[in-house]
Amino acid sequence: MEEYRGIKFRVIFLEHKPISSKKIMEMLKASRSLQEFSRGNEGNISLRFQEGMLISAAGSNLGKLGKEDIVYVKNYDMLHNTAYIYGKKEPSSETPMHWLIYKEMKNVGAILHIHDSLVLENEKIILKLGIKMTEKEYSYGTISLAKEALRTLMKSENGYIILRNHGSLIVGKNLSEVIDKAFSVRGKLRENLLAEK
């Protein structure tokens, strides 16, 4: 997995202060349930919101998000690789991927990206469970990765895919659904690992 070196797109702050919404509290509550999936500043979570999306900030700890760790991305211009945001921090490095998925998959209301080592270390079992994996490996935070993730999601029946040598990407109607999928896949994986012993 590539070493994290920050975001790879331009950020324009439309307003440089935290935003206020009940949806932020929903995201903070959801993030608390993800502590076992988060190691330091890995992973990100987002929610479709108004004209754009709410997303965790770059470098934030997914399992311990605070109000200032949620950013409103009003627009992301793929042509110029620029995010237009409200918030105090830069949005997640995976903003291009989240944005493209919301743009192309209108039924998606929430996205979760985690680096679950248990899943990555047991690729063969994961594939047997019917989970799709991206064909190619791309650098994090790039439009190429976003497009590859979208292609793979379009083939997925359960909204859970593996980004090759990177992590899991989970989409659903809401935060509860994506979190349930994360725990469900991990549970099925553990069952299979126990059965192999």
C-alpha cells in the first residue's frame, strides 16, 4: 500500500469555518462504531448532502471524528481537480472517488472506505464470498482510482468492493447500511477462517 502524502487535488475554501447540520451528528455517531476499523488516520466516510457531500477531513481518525473533522464539499471539478468546500480542514484524499460515485450512482447515500487488514490479508476468501476487486491498482486519491472503483462497483451486487492492495469501499443508501455491510463481511470472513482451521 502506498504511503500517505496528503491530498492530490486543489482545495478552494468557500467558507473557512465548521458547518452546522444534524447530519454531522449522524456521521459522528456512526464513526464511533468504526473504531475497530480505524488505525490512525486511515479511512474515510461520507454522506450525500444538499448539492454535494459531507466527508471526513484529510488526516482525521475515522473512529474518533469531531465536528471540525467533517467538511462539506459543495462541488468537485474533475477537469481541474479542484474541490470547493465549507469547513476548517481539507477534505479526505479520496474526495474524487466519493464525488464520482455520488455523481454516477444516484441510489447511493453514504460511502465508507476502510483499510481492514483482516480483509486485505485474506483476499482469496473475500473473493469466494462474492466480493469484487478492482482489476488494477491505482494510486490513492486519484481520478484513475475513482474511475476504477466506480467500474467495479457497477459490477458489484452487494455494494462492497476491494480496492486492490488498498482497502475496502462500501456504498449504501445510508450510514447504517454501509456500517452493517462492513461488520457483516468481516463476520463472514471470520467464520470462514475458523472453518479452515
